[in-house]
Amino acid sequence: MRFDVDGHRHDADPQPGQVLRTLLRDQGVTAVKKGCDSGDCGACSVLVDGDPVHSCIYPAHRIDGRRVTTAAGLGTPDAPHPVQRAFADAAAFQCGFCTAGMVVTASTFGPDDLADHHRRLKGNLCRCTGYRAIEDALAGVVNTTCAAPGDAVGTSVRAPAAARIVSGREEYTLDVPPTGDVMSTEALLHLAVLGSPHAHARITAIDTTAAEALPGVHAVLTWRDDPGVLFSTGRHESRLDDPDDTLVLDRVLRFRGQRVAAVVADSVRIAEQACALVEVTYEVLPSVHDADAARAPGAPLVHGEKTTAEHRIAEPGRNVVAALHGETGDVDAALATAAATVEGTWSTGRVSHAALETHATRGRFDDEGRLVLRTATQVPFLVRDEIARVFGLEPDRVRVVAKRVGGGFGGKQELLTEDLVTLAVLRTGRTVQYEFSRRDEFTVAPTRHPMRVRVRLGATADGTLTALHVDQSMDTGAYGNHGIGVMFHSVSESVAVYRCANKRVDAESVYTNNLPSGAFRGYGLGQVVFAVESAMDELARRLDLDPFALRRRNVVVPGDPLVVTDPDEETDLHFDGSYGLDQCLDLVQRALTPDADTAARDALLPRMDGPALDDSADWAYGTGMALAAIATLPPRGHHAHVTVELTAGGRYRIGVGTAEFGNGTTTVHTQLVATALGTTPDRVDVHQSDTDATRYDTGAFGSAGVVVAGKALYAAATALREQVIARALTLVADATPRTASGVLGPAAVLGVDGVRVGDVHVAFEDLLADGPLVAHGQHDGTPRSLAFTVHGVRVAVHRPTGEVRVLQSVQAVDAGTVLNPEQLRGQVEGGAAQAMGSTLYEEVVLDGAGRVTTDSFRNYRVPKISDVPATQVLFAETHDPLGPLGAKSMSEAPYNPVAPAVANAVRDAVGVRPYRLPMTRDRVWALAEEGTC
């Protein structure tokens, strides 16, 4: 079969039933991505004879004699397609994994199609941007600019990878062929997993004979091959933060889909065929699927054989991973005497990260016999260290490489594929690849923790809080990865943001036989903030107070301690030097004022399908707001060790361990270095997220990339500037007049082409003649700051159908110095859009036996471009003395206040309060019609 791809002739015969996406990937065409393999996300979009198709469902045999165009074939690096240029100019991407497919689809639009772009792009999903920047690109809006030498900070400079991303040339995890420079030249082997059909079972017998006899099978791995070292898939700076409760391959299976056996074979198809030949006998064990039931006496124990001391599990005999019970003052007494009280129980569902690049790892031995893992991870150094510990290897015998990662949101702070690939490489000595399917992402990968949160509030008649009680129960699933940290964090800033003399927290993280939960944007705060801010809104109604006024009366202000339950607890968390919550409240309240500029407000209304808005009784309108606070860094340290080096031609090479997955740290890192060194970002070369090429970095999570590694880089760049100037002064010392005190007279000025000392110009090449110029920097992430966000919305609720339409969305953020306005705006919009999804649509649903029933994008609704309103983003004017040049982190924070703001608006519209997320149409219909939700 002959066909043309991007102007190149190919001769290849597809396998029976093969689709175009995999055929193109087999031919080395990596601009085509895998997001779903079911025609739902559009990451694989290509043109066939000029028509856009989803190549993951397009039969490969149909392209015989035809012309295929990918994003890489739309233009050239020197002459990009106009749509590619527009996407780069508008900063219409974050992780960029969806962008190649998005650009391909948009390239077919004519002038008359732009008004219909919501329909034309409904098959292309973006998880990161919130779509506003994509709409800007389609409209030709330019959001990026160039920076003058030394003035990069504060400007919306373009991401260094922009040209590669919009053309599909940026390398993601599996976009390097096995013959590439970090992989072996041997034929690539593939790994497939046989998952447990039971929620709780013990393997009593397993026969792999038939599977091993299948031609093309190289190994079948079972619990007998496990290295016998317990670990946690959750990764933190201190591995002691998580319980040791996981094995690579365990004989006891604790949730449906857990690994029973793994097959290593010549192809994925053969490996899957062999999985079906593995014969397993199970002893089915009692299971428990409700967190409250799991704590009851006599409940099946998920990890009952483990101990608190050895495995760091609070109460294995009660299925409790972690617990916090504490009180300051007397909450019950305060409630008894309060002028107004509120009590309610709110619940939140499981949410999938739905990053478009699935988890994947490729591993091999290099020429020196070292293990090399190329993997989609936010934490390459933490992966390296835990792999070395589990398999008894020295850390310097393991190299972990993370190229650009296609989205994370906390889901790639887990060790989910690297351990199994390591076991397979050690067993076979060959290059092995393991790539999650989209179904794996829904049924095996951890989700956001579902929670049940009871809140009790008491206040005086003027609205002063006198009692605050949060009783939280969360389902951590079958394993405790992040089950400790998420629990403690969820009841931290959500409670500490309010002044109250009487506070109580009762929180427990509970094992069940459901699929595991894990790290997710906001790290537990979103669930508890939903409950607390809903209760605060109801309290304002009880007292007939404006909800903004109630918050102003009770939020912490500079000088206040941050108290959860212990007023004497020492903390490294501070906000006295940088406080913008008051500004955020004012900004959102003004934006939601009915007499605000009508044209500006109406410009925010999305064009959506469905019934038209009108003034009939079918539609109810409401306004809501909520606030949230979040620490700008994880607790107990977050380290970054970086280098900045002057190289030939006046370029600078930075080495930093932070992975780029749409968080934008790479762009900001170049800005900080360029500003310190008086150059432009395009002259800064970034080498990152490779444990061989860079120094230690804890990882990109907890919004740490800018405020930890960024601060270290700015310090290193400043030190290098001094080195460069000092060497230049030394070279011209004899020719430079001195003052009476002996100090060199003219100032030395560092420029983009060298150093000027008076009338003498010293070229960079001359400076390097005496040896390299390198500076190092490091930051341990302490002390930490507090960032604030306030979100406001106007909604319309369609009573006959339960549809909630967000008419206006506005968020004000306290981000300190804004290093890149467009990028920060995009982070806020993306966080708000993701929160809109989990507020109105998204829920990973399990049946009563722990089986996931929402296992594809067809029945798990990630918001489309037509679903998400544009969010107006407003910046408070603050300066954080702890951050680089006064900046705070702002990647996780925007997610947290959105759900309660929307819920409060729905309450305002229909007069009944929602208590459950997501607020799907059926639930809102019941809420409006029957008063229940």
C-alpha cells in the first residue's frame, strides 16, 4: 500500500483492523498523538485529502493512494501555516498535547466557519487552557510579545517551545523512536497487564504456561517476580509522607483492575492475547466500598495485616490511613449560644485528571548497564530514588528522563508505570514500553478523593464567626498514596482562612476496595472549600448579610495567626508580607455589580447549544461567590538545585530539574534568567527534567516550579552576572582608570553581545578563554507564603431540564508580582475551566461492587469548547518577599473556589441549596422541582 504523509511517500501494509493513528506512528510520524483511541478527543486529528478525521478510528487501509497531512505538514519551521502562527501568537496551548490536532482541525476553517467554531471544534478537547486562548487564536488576537534585553519579567513572552508545539514537532514521552539517542537499537518490546476481575481477592494459583508458549512472548511476570519491597505510588520529598502499602505485583488484590500479571511481548496485541491465556484461581474475599462502612466494626480490612509503626497507617484495624481530631475553644458551647447557626453535609465525587497524554514509560539498559527510564512524570528525581530503593539499585545506576509531559494536574506525581517497566527490563534485558490506554486512566489510575464533609457554623447577629466545625471523611481507595497528605491539607487552609475562637476538625482518610485516589489539583482543598464556602453563603442568608461583607468580617488579615485547631502550632506559612485577599474581594464584587459595563460583561457570554435565554419562568437567575486560600508550596521542604552557564555566542544554558507539563515554568525560568543577565529569553537554553543532565529537584507539584526552582535560578543568574562582570573587569583592569580610592571608574554593563567597561568592549568569547563561567543556585522552599483567590459567577438555571448555564465567570487572584500576564491568565482560566467540569459534568462512577462504569470520554464528560464560559481574570497588586521578584505560585489555587461559587449561584437562582457534586442536569432538575439533590 502506498500513501503520502506530509509530502513524503510511504510504502506500508497495515495489520488487519489497524487504524490510521497507529500506522502513522509505526512510520515514525509523531505529530499524531494518542488521547483516547475512540474518536473522542481529537489529539490524533489529521487531514486525509484535505478533510479532517480522527485517525484513531479511521481504518488504515483507506489511505491507499491518498494524501495525509499532519500538523507537521501544514507548514515549515521557517514558514508556518497561518493557523500555527496564530496559535503561537495567542499562547493557545499549555501542555500542548492537544494542539497539533486542534491546529489540524482549525486549518480547514474558512472565514465563514469562525462563527460556527464551537460546533466545528467539538471533537477536539483541551484539558489545560479553558479554550479562551484558542478562541483568540481563531480570531487572530495576539497575546504574546517580545521582551527587550533585561526586561522579560512582566511581559507575556512566548513559550520557548511554541513553534514546535503548534507544528507537532515537540517531543513528548513516546515521541522518540527506540533507536533514538536515549534508547537502544533493539526491537522494542511491549507490556500489557491482566487486571483483577474482583474487588478483593487472593491469588491461590496462577498458571502462565500457555501465555509463555505464545510466539512473540518474552516474559510473563506475576507476584512471584515481585522484588518484595513495599512502597507508595505517591511521591513526595520525604517518602515517609506516604504509607508503604504497595507491591509491584501483589498476591492480594484490593481493587478491580489491580495487576494480576504482566506480559512482555513483541507487540501490544500479542501481549494482550497472552494475558487472556494466563489461568488464575482466586479466593474471593469480602470487600467494602463505602468509607463510612469501612470504619464500622467488623468491616472487611483492606490492609489489616500491616502495622502503624512499620507501614505508617494510622489504624489498619479500622481501615483508617490517617486521622486528625483536634479542637481549640469549645465548639458545642459556642453553637449553643450563637445567634445563627448553619449545619449541612456536602459530598463530592471522583474526578479523573483526564490529561490527554496517558501514563507511559519506556525503559532500557544503556551501554554502561545503567537503567534508563523515559517517562511521563512530574517528579523524575523522586521516581529515580524510589525505583532504586524498590529494586535494590544505586541511584546513580538509574537515569530518569521526562521530556514535555502532556498534562499532569497531580496525576503524574504517581509512580504507575515505571516500576513495572523496570521489572520487565531487569527480567528481559530488553527495551520495554508500557503505555496506559484511556480506559486504564479511568479504571486504574488514581482519581481525586471523593469526600463527605459536614460543616457546622455559629455566628453572632452581626456575622462574627463563633464556631467552625469540619467533619471530613474521604475515600482513599485500595491504597494510601497521598491519602495522608490530602487529608491534612484539605482541612488546613480551608479552615485557617477564617478567624474563629472555637474550631474543631474531625478528619479521616479511609481505605476501601475502590480504585485508589491520589493527588489532584488543589490537593483536597477543593472538596472542603466547597462545603465551607457553601455553609458561609447560607450563614449570610440566615443573617441577611451580603456574602462579601460576611467574608470581610471573618477572614484572616495581616497580624492574625493561621489556626486550624492548635493556636500554638509552629508553622513556616506566612502572609503578613503579601496580602491580597481584600483586593480580590473588592475586584470580584465590582465585576459582579449589576451596573457594571454591560458590553464588557456581555462579551463574556458563551455561545452554547440549548434553549435560548429569556425572561420566562423556565429560567431562574442567580449570583454566587466564594473564596479560597492555599499555601504556595508543599510543607516540609521542596528543593531545587540549579545551574546557569555562559556559553559561546552569548547564550546561557540553564540546568533545572523541573518538568514541564503545561505549568509554564520553562517560560518563566527563561524570563527570570534573561532579566538577571540583561538578555532576551530566546538566548536562554533550558535543559531540564533529566536526572543525568540536571541537579536535584523535588518536582513540579504543589505549584512549586516558579517559586522554588525559579527563585534558585534567579539567584544563580545573578551570581553568574557578577562572575561575568568580575572577569571582564579583570581583563581590562590595566587599561581602565581608577578613582582615588582604587576602585575601577566606569561601570561594567552586561549586554547581549558582551560586557562594556567604559569604552572597552569585552566579547563573551574573550571571557570564556580563561575557562567556563558557571553559577549554582538552590532553594529549599521554606518559608512559605499564602495565596488567595475569589471567584464570582452569574448563572441561569433552566428548570425544565436542570441545565446550569454560567453567564459570567470572574476570578481575582493574589499572585504577587505577575511574571508573565498571559501565562498567568491562562493558568487561572484553565483551573477555572477544570473546576467547571468537576462542578457540572465530571464524575468517575463506580457501581456497588467497585467497578468503574465511566471508562471513556463518551460517558465521562470533559468540557468542550462550547461548555466553558470565558473567565475574566483580575490581578491583585501585591509583592511577595518570599517569591522570585515578588511572585507567588498560581497553578492549583484557581480550581478551589469555583464549585462553591457556582453552587451558591444555583442556590440564589432556585432557592434550594445543592449539597452534591457534580451538579448534573438530573440532580439540578430534582433540586429545582423536588427540593432534593
